[in-house]
Amino acid sequence: MIANRLAEIYLMSDCRYGYRKITAEAKRQNLIVNHKKALKMMKAMNIQGLYPKKSIRTSIPLKGHKIYPYLLEGLLIVRVHQVWTTDITYIFIENRFMYFIAIIDLYSRYIISYELSPYLEAGFCIYALKIALSIATPEIFNTDQGSQFTSNDFIKELSDKDIKISMDHKGRCFDNIFVERLWRTLKQEAIYYYRPASVSELDLVIKNFVDWYNNKRLHQSLGYKTPAEVCGK
């Protein structure tokens, strides 16, 4: 029965595959099935792949905060600590949202620091920034125009170290692609895979994920090196 075979493929993928990948694998096994049929059967069996749901806004501009120019247009990023970037994503757990920030080096993709918080305020972002700046100092720090990143205290941490501040404007999304890929990897390969049931479990999953991502995950764009290897760590 095709439904049973699709269920077997789903389980063999550790419940990661969505209907498109299940269809592709079914065809590799000479099953006659298309995307629509696979999706219909999966809905009937109440199974679905592990993927991030539609996102909510975590960075909202605040009127009156200074917006800095975008500095990355045409810039060749050729070395470690030339440009850092950051963003915030959300994780729903224990019937509430937790907010996760990561600061990464754009050249190496290395996660320099991260924090998890139940509150979407500037405080945990500033703490993550202080931790990162205790490790190294970038030439340019790029963010979006969210109020957490335009707050006086966040800007002061950068200005005090003479770091050039860059902010995304409409249509400027190149640098954020790398962070979005990080969120997708985090959610698909850690959060939705291990399904932590509490904040303490989530914290451990994230800690292990960051260690794996920095020190063990090979990146094709880095010539199949890890971020740590590119950073010389």
C-alpha cells in the first residue's frame, strides 16, 4: 500500500521530510505518486515534515531612533571580523515565545555569541553584544532597524569601540540571508528534530547546536570547512 510506504519513508527520514522530499524518495523506489497525492496521504495520516512556521516580526522600528546608513553595498567581505551581523528569531515553547539572538561573523559564519530570553527587549541583545565584543571587535556591525538595535545603549556599545554601524534599508537583504539560513538550520535540525519540552531543555539543545554549528558542521561556501577552522580556532 502506497500510504504505508510513504509512512516508512517519513520515519526513515526521522520525521524530517516534507511531502516534496517524500515524493522524490518514493519515485526513487519506483512508486507511482505525485506531490498532490503524497500531500493528501500525509494529511490523512496526520504527518508533516519539520519546517519553520510563518514567522512573526521580532524587530520593529521605533520612531525617533537614529537610523544609520547601509554600508555593505558592493563591499567584498574577505576576512574574519570584517563584518558582524545579528538578528532575532522566536521559538514557541511551554505555551509562550522565547526569543533567540545570535551574533555571527559574516565571513566565517561563526556564531560569536547568543542569548535566549523570554522578553523581546533590548537588554538581552546588549548582553549578547557585550559578550561578543569581549572576544573580538569587528570593523562593521550590521543590523536591521529594530528598536533593540537602534536603542541608545546598543549603539553606545558599538560607538565606544569605534565600530562602523550599518543598518539594512528597504531592499537590502544580502547579509541577512546568512542569518535566515542559520535560523532555518537551527529550527529544522535542532528545535523541530529534538522537540524540547521545556526552556531548560531548549537551552541545552541550543547550546549543543551552536557547538556543532561552529566546530563540526562543514559549510560548502567555506570550502567544506567549519566556521571555527576559518576563524583559526
